[in-house]
Amino acid sequence: MRVLESGHANSLKNGVIYSPQEEKRIVKELNDQAESNLQEGNLYYVVSSRWFIGWQRYTEQEGEDCEMNGNTADLPNPAERPGPIDNSDLILNVNGGDADNLELLRTLEEGQHYVLVPEEVWKKLLEWYNGGPPLPRKLISQGAINKKFNVEVYPLSLKLTDSRDNSQSDISFSKKASTLELYEKVCALKGLPQDKVQIWDYFNEKKQCILVPSGNKTLEDANLQMDQHILFEVRTVGEVSAGLGVLSTGNELALVPMEPSRSAVTIAGGPSFTNGYSTRYSSNLYSGLSTSSTAENGGHDSNGSQKKKEKGGLAGLQNLGNTCFMNSALQCLFHTAPLVEYFLQNYTDEINKQNPLGMHGELAISFGDLLREMWSSGRTSIAPRHFKGKLARFAPQFSGYNQHDSQELLAFLLDGLHEDLNRVKQKPYIEMKDSDGRPDEEYAEECWRSHKARNDSIIVDTCQGQYKSTLVCPVCNKISITFDPFMYLSLPLPSMTNRTMTVTVLYTNGVGLPMPYTVTVSKHGCCRDLIQALGTACCLKTDESLLLAEVYDHKIYRYMESAMESLSSIKDDEHIVAYRVPKKLGLKKLEIVHQSTEKKLLGSPLVTYLQEEPQTVADVWIAITSILSPLRKAHVPLSKNHSEKENGSLSGGNDETENGFINDSAECKCSSDLPFQLTVTEDRLSSIGRQIDDDYVRSSSFLRVTLHWTDNVHELYDISYLEDFPEVCKSGFTAKKTRQEAVSLFSCMDAFLKEEPLGPDDMWYCPNCKEHRQASKKLDLWKLPEILVIHLKRFSYSRYFKNKLDTFVSFPIQNLELDKYVKEKDSSNVPYMYELYAISNHYGGLGGGHYSAYAKLIEEDKWYHFDDSHVSPVSEADIKTSAAYVLFYRRVKVEAKSEARG
């Protein structure tokens, strides 16, 4: 701890400042205490990442504590100490507004723009640095089943409209605040008692329903949305609003809507609208429902008149604040024929409220209500507030107003709907058996029966397939086969599974110059894959192999001699070389590094090999002269014109050449006949002065020598050929291509089904070896579902990098035939033929962008673009774009093939 003179640095309290290490320790201890005592209502503070990163850098510095004598300049690296806390870059109303009710910019992301610190940490930071302004936020509990704590960074902001003069004001609440708290705050603001006031849910500036003051109902339960309107009305004595009745509930006056439900088809088990169809994919399935339904949450006509019968399936979904991801996913599911038929009929008996893995049936009911409304509201847009509320309750990860991933939501919805509609009320315990060499058909059928015994729903019936997974131990060759269900296929784009690597290939016999080659290999591959790709690229001869090495600081840092070494061990900024080495046995390796007269290392090391024993210094000179021959400068022959003696090394030369290269069979007279000096390199880090001799050559199994580049050597040879070798992958940002090379859906499928080794973080426990092994894994499709959902993995994430691929994937709209991928032998010979009916699109980059959907009205054989509330027809020729993210295919019935599938 350091003590400052009084009056110094008013950001410090009581003249005391801690060392960076002490500050870091104190903050860590306070963070740990807060994490161990998470409780709803705990305060956290929003702090600008820009300031906090500066503080982190300051506290990461090393150095011992030292006493200060009244001057902060005595601190180690005093310029790195951050100034006062500055949160001004986070605030919307910087130059005005209530200091206790500051509003944050809506586009902020945690980690990128701000961090959250516990209250005690904030107090310490404020004590040490002052500044601000303080931005406190409460910890709330979310999730009906798996509760989790989240800091409510963005409280619910509501627009309060006063019906007396239509004036508006903004008020903020926690979404966990009760409707009673809403009444208390509004009444205090307006100076009126609660019994004189009623507050309407005024979403879309239309009266939806009265908000009943209750201490048990939260604003989140009332489905109030960010920035929506609420309407304040003053009731006169004895007045009851039209359509409202009065119920006595203890000491409260509860105002509830008495009008009938807006939709005759809003609950599971309501009227069954078959409209004359009973066969799946009947054209009548998509005809409009004749009801007086008014779009939930604001879609009804203001005059209350009954709607004209309109075509169903063309209603848009309003954006409730970055909910385009949800709208896109829902529109795709709402145009999935088996689901439409199922939810338009009575599915009450199949709701499973006891399933501990489900959501008590609430998700399925809310989804079904929204689907029914969507198919009965004509072209009126719908605000899916109730569904969003259920989603936030059961999947808090999708709550709030940040952008999310439509595929992740789809995965949750399909799984959640399955569990809510699982016909199996009591799941039996089933012990899975090994295949034990049984035929695949027998074992696959057993696995599927076991799966169906525990999982049986409309989702399993239509959306689940089965794949075969084969693991092979690289040590004992143990084979493990499993058959597992899948709900969708996540296909990697080839550019995500592959890696482009640049490696410089060098000869070891002096017949050519170094040459860089760029090859494409599997990201999860091994050195063997890289060697094979390089061998093809450089036309490797049958009597040659490649030796990989990493060059660092002009020395060979390591040889990669294990063919199974993972390519993940090679970083993009490294320099990798490959030496063309002879397969002949009994050769001795000679490694040559280069050093200037200033004792600095130069270029890249060379590797060559000595012939059969006996080996002498003369053999070393011959080998070095040969391997250097491609570097010889034009019009400068190796001759006695360059003869000089330097430091005991006599110059002179062997000018016997053949086709421009040293003839290896030429006799080397002695070391004094060559223009350079060689010394022994004892290790990779240093070179000692002793010159090589026959004893060293004969006794060493691996020769390392240093070649000293004198002025004479520079006159003869061009060292630049050994310099500036490229990195494995050039770092830095590259200009984004406006149109990347297209790939086919089939190439994505091939990449998904390709055999590859497991990653080092995903090792498999081999039951034979009793150890974790980096096994090879092969997936095969065994059976495909009626509805095939294909996710194109455009997003990649790592600890330090996020990326989105805008690669154009060419996918069939009709006639997607997948027979060649399906391994199950089907005696019916009916092809696996699919046609596209919906697409979830993503436009833009990470952390933002926009989602929309294309969906086909099968009755009309027309495509439509669903962009939140806006719905418009689109040509089939225009639906294939680089924004395609999730593809929805349905199996079509075609005649059986005359021959069995192979």
C-alpha cells in the first residue's frame, strides 16, 4: 500500500493508493464473494469496457510494491494507470436527463462494450478512481424450470399515455416488478388514488386488456414489451369500462375483460377445423379458416367488425425488439405441413404436463395458439407477445432484446415441443447394448425401438431420423458403432472444415530452389494429410518423402516426424518448411544454419544427407556445395578468382559442374578449396568456434553445422532465396469478397460425412486400451425423416475470433435425391426424394444482422418472403441466396425404383 501526501490526486480516498497487484487481488476476492452469494436483487454495475480494459492492463503489469513520496509518477508505468471511471460512451442522454435514471444505448453488447461488476467491486473502483456515472442494475432470476440469474441491463421502458390530454412520459421498471408496483408508481406520478385509476395494456396504441393491480403478477407475466404503450385512465365514481365486469378479490378491485376470447381457435382442444381434409398435404390444408378471429395483441379491426374470410398462412409477425430471429424460425415451422395439420386439430390428449424434461405443456399450447391465429388472421400481422413470454420463461437465454441465432431457437423449439407432446408419460429404463458384431440392420432397428419406447411424438414422427456413428481406435483398431437419432443436420461449409496452409518445400540434393505451396487440408487432420497434399502439389517422386519442420528465428525449432501429429499444433503465424528427403536407408542427416560476419543468423536452415560410410569432412563439403548450387548468382562461376584464406579457411573452388549444378561425383580436394567457413553447431541456440573434422563427422549420428557467410560467399551465392518464407496463413484482415466461390449442398454433405480424427479436446475412451484415444470418426445417414431440416454452419466461434461465412451454397429446390447417402436397405425401393418448402435467412454480420424467411404456400405453389410484419410474394428464382441459413425439405412421394438401391 502506498500513501500519498494530502491534497494529491483527488481521485484517491484518504491519500491511499494500492499497487496494481493489490487492486487486482482485492477485486478478485470481492468477485469471488459475490459469485458465491448470488441472490435475486443483488446489485451489479455497468462499467465501460474501454475504461475497464485499461484498468485490467494496469493491474496485469508486474513489479514489486514500492513506497510513494507524494507523486504518482513513482508508480511503475504510471502512464498506464487509468483516469477516472468514464461511462459516458454507454449513455444515451449524456448531456441531460435524470442522473438517477440514465438510459443506456440499445446496441451495447456485454464484453464488447461493457462489463458487469458486483456492487462491492464498484465501490472499491469508485473509491480508487472516482468518476462514473454509476449505472446500477439488479440481478433477477429467470426460467420456470432451470432457473438462472441474469443482470437486467435493460429494464422495461414503457410509454405512459394519459387519456385526459394524450400526453406521454417514459417510465422504467424491472420486468420482475408487479402490476401493483406499476399502479403505485403511476398513481404517485399522477397524484391520484388507485381506486380512481385503471391502466390498459395499450400495445400498438390499441386497448388490449386492463392490467389488474396484483402483487403476484409481474410485468413480464403480463407480456409487456420494451417501449410499448400503456394507457392511464381516470374512472369516475360507479363507472365501469365497457366490456368489463367487477370481481371482488379480497380488498382489491380486479377489473377483468368480460368479452369473449378473440379467437375461436386459441386453445388446444378447441374446435377441430378439418375443412374437409384428412390426408396429409391435402390442398385444403392451406385454405383460410372461417372465424371471427382478430389478430392477438393488436391485430383486430378498430371498429370491431368481423373480418372478411382471407387466405391463411400469410400473416406477418411483428418485431418485438430484435425478435426477427424468432419470427424467421416460427414462419418456417408454421409452414411445415404436418405441424400445421396437427396443431389445427385437437391435440389436447397428447399434451404431457408431467414430463420433467418438458415445459408442462405450456410451450406446445402457446405455439399451437400462435399457429392457429396465424392461419386464421388473413394478412393481418400478429404480435407474438404471449409466445415470447413463454419462451423467456422456459428458455431465459432467448429473453431480453439481443439478437439470437434462429437455428439455436429451432433446436430448442423442436426439442421442447417434442417433450411437451411426448405420448410416453412414464419413460421406461432401457439399458443400451453393444452391437457385438451383429448386422447393422438388426442393431439399428433395436436402437430405434429403444428410442421410440421413450420418445414418441409428432416431432419424432416427422422430424427425426437416425445416423450411424463409427469410431476406430488408432492404437488397437477397436471399432465402436452406435445408432443415434437426429432432429436436424448441421452441415459444415467446406471452407469451415478445411484449412489453407502454405508450406515452403526445399530440396536436399541441390536440384532446385525453395518453392512455397499452398494446399487445402482438413482442419482436424494430421501431418500425414499435409504431407500427402504437399506431395501431390510438388510432384514428389516415389523414392522421396517429406520431412516437416518449424523454422523459428532462422533455426529449426522442431521436426514434426510423427505422421499423426494434429495440424492444430501448427499456428497460422508459424513458418513451416518441408524437406524432400530420400527414402534410402543408412543416410546421415546434415543440418546447416547460416550466420553473418556480425554473428547474426540468416535465412532458413538447409537439410541434406551424406552417402554411405565411411564419411569424411570432404563428404560434408561436397554435400554443402551441391545443396548451395541453386543459390549461385548468374555469371559468377565458382573459381580460383575468389580464392582467399580467411580464419584458417582456404578459398578455392571446384568448378566442375553439370547442367549448372555441382557434380556430386567431382572430387573435393580439401576444405581450403572452398570460399566459406564451417563450424560445428553444438545445439540450436549457439555455435562454437571449432571447425568440423573427420572425428566429428564419423562419431555423430546427426550433423549440425554453421555456414559463415563472408563477403566472398555473398559474392557467389544469393541468400535471399532462403529468406522471407511465407507464414502458414498470412495474418491480418482481408477484403471481404462480394461473391465467394459457390459450393454445392452435396459438398457440404460430403464434408459432414467425411471420416476425420476427433479433436484433442474430444478424445474417446477406448474400452480395450482403457485410455482416451484420438479416434477417427465416421458418420453415415441410416434413415431420413419426412421433414428434413438442414442447418448450414455459417458461424464459427473461437476464444479470440468470430466469423461468418457468406459462401453461396447451391441447393436444389426440387428433386433433392439423397439415396446415395442413406445406408439403410429399404425393400420398398422408394427413393429419398425431397423438395424445399422454407428457408431461414440471415443477412449481415455477427452480433447483429437481420433474419427473414422464405416459405412456400403449397396450395398455390407460390413462394413468399416473410420479413417480420411484411409479407410479399417472391419468385422461386430469387430464393437461392448466400443468406440461406436453415433449409426445410419435405419428402415427396414418387414411384419406387425398378432396381434396388445400391
